[in-house]
Amino acid sequence: MWLYLIILISSISVPFILSFDKKLQFYKQWKFVFPSILIVASFYIVCDIYLTKAGVWGFNPRYHSNILLFDLPLEEWLFFIVIPYASIFLHEAFILYFPNIKLNSKLSKLFSLLLILILAVVLLLNYDKTYTVYINGLMIIVLIFSFLDKSLIINQFYVTFLLILIPFLIVNAILTGSFIDQEVVWYNNNENLGFRVFTIPIEDFAYGFSLILFNLLLISKIKSTFKTKTNI
């Protein structure tokens, strides 16, 4: 059963179709979105390959195709395109219709600093857990990068991430074993904190947050560079 692929197709079908909505016209941003997705995906996939080989997580052949590349199923490669695309679409759609719903800069910076502190403490107290160290480190880095972003995307992302969490919970719950006999993606609990929401490791929330925010920050940078070049 190609459940993993079915989940991915279901995740991207509506965002892709609505990308051509007359008001949103998200397809016009593809020249910024896809380069960012591919760049960010390259880093996460390299780490994914290493962590899979290290036994931090793995994939149930019952639910994915037999097409493997560097021990990752085809669906896992597509994950880093499909999920960021759908999430970025949700972010852009929300700020189009609700541009004023965001945190103010002071509150956003305070929240980011508090998150960095908590993540650093958890990392130091669990330095022997590979997944925890990996994702906490990434979260700290992306939050530091957000301080350098002049467009202040983080102010809106703290709000839109709450919206993104809805499909995230559904997709990740299924992938990690909710509602089905076995998990699509299994985790070695010796390498994470062992806390789960439904069947989702708590680290996955930071994983999704960092993956999407990295993309949004890079898209902002690409847009800024493109605008500068076109004005020369």
C-alpha cells in the first residue's frame, strides 16, 4: 500500500489547485518558492539520510514504494517539496486575507528569545539524544536568522503556524501510527525525549516549524535580491 504517497498527494492537491486563484495568484511566486524549497530540502535530506543510517528513524516498507535513493523512499524525498509548498501556500493565503493579524515586533522578539533559551537548556540536558540535539540546534539557528530578517516574517509566522498545525497534526499523526495498524515512519525513542502528542514525537513540531520558517526567510531573501537586481 502506497499510503505515504497518498498522504502527500492529498496534502498538495488543494494548495496546488488554489495556487491559480484569481486573488491569491500564488503561482506567480513559484520563481521564489521553488528555489527556496530545493535549497532547504537539500540540507534536510542530507541530514535525513544520515539520521536514517544512524537508526534515529526509519520507514515502514508496508506503506511506501520500493523506489529508494540513499535508503530513503521516494515519498520521503517528495515530502520536502510537498509539505513546504502546502505550508507556504497556507501562510501566504492567510496573510493575504488577514494582513493585520500578527504579533508586534517586541512580543515576537521576546517570544523568540524565550524559545531559544528553552531550546538551549533542553539541548544541553539531552545532549545524548540525537534527534533532540539536531532539531533544537536547527530551531535555534532559524530563530537567530529571523532576527536578521528585515521583512519581519516571524511576526506573522507565529500566527500562521497555528493554522499550519491543523493539517500538520493530521498528516504527522497518520505517518507516526495514529489511525493505522503500524507507523509509516518509526522513531527510535532512545534518540528523542520520548514525549508524544498522539503518536507524534514532540520534536516533530520543531522540525516542521524550522523547515517552513527556513523556507519563508529564504524566499524573503530571494525576493529582496531579485528586486534589487531588477532595479539596477
